[in-house]
Amino acid sequence: MDKSEALAFCDRWLPLWTGNRPEELAAIYAPDAFYRDPAKPEGIQGRAALLPYFRKLLATFPDWSWKADEVFPLDGGFTLRWRAEIPVGGKVIAETGLDLVLVRGELVLRNEVYFDRAALLAALAARER
């Protein structure tokens, strides 16, 4: 995958994370996709298993937004450096992280998300008080 292909993929994929549309987001993942993020370090295998997780995650953060900062092409995918704005309890948490994304056809085959979620967890804990 070259840089322009990776950016074009991000233009389709990243907006699906905003607006609480878990079915649309899950549809861009392959039936046998693997997904991992800091909340699920063991990972989730398969689109069918991903959908309930995406439903919960996107319902919790319906208004967060994601922007591609830079892509680093790989054979079969890319590494993405991203920026996110996550509204939590009247504040907006700004995060930066990396995703490893492998693509088969037009679908995500593997997605591993890496970021320091300490600020996000602190904001969520403060909201609970």
C-alpha cells in the first residue's frame, strides 16, 4: 500500500468512528479481522465479536473525532499516527497515538491501537464522581 492509498483508506475509515454508527464501522472490518486496543490488550477476533465492543465504545464516545496526522506505508497496510479529540464531562481530551492497520481488499484485516490513555481514564473517573 502506498501513502496515497493509505490516506484514502483513512478518509473512509476514520469518520466511521464518530457519530455512534457501530454497524457501519464493523462493516469495514473483514469477517476474520483482529482488533486490539489498550482496553482490550488480549484482542478481539472476528467482526461478529467486534460489533458488541464497537456498540459499547461508540455509545460511550459518540462525539469523539479522529484525524490522520501521518501515514507510514507497509506491505499490505500502514501505520497511522493520529490525533483524537474526545469529549468527556465538559472537557475535550486530546490524544495522539498509533495504529497498525493491515488491509485485505477494502477491509481492515488487523488493527492494533496504541496510545497512553491515562488522561482519558482520569477524565472518565472525574466524570463518575
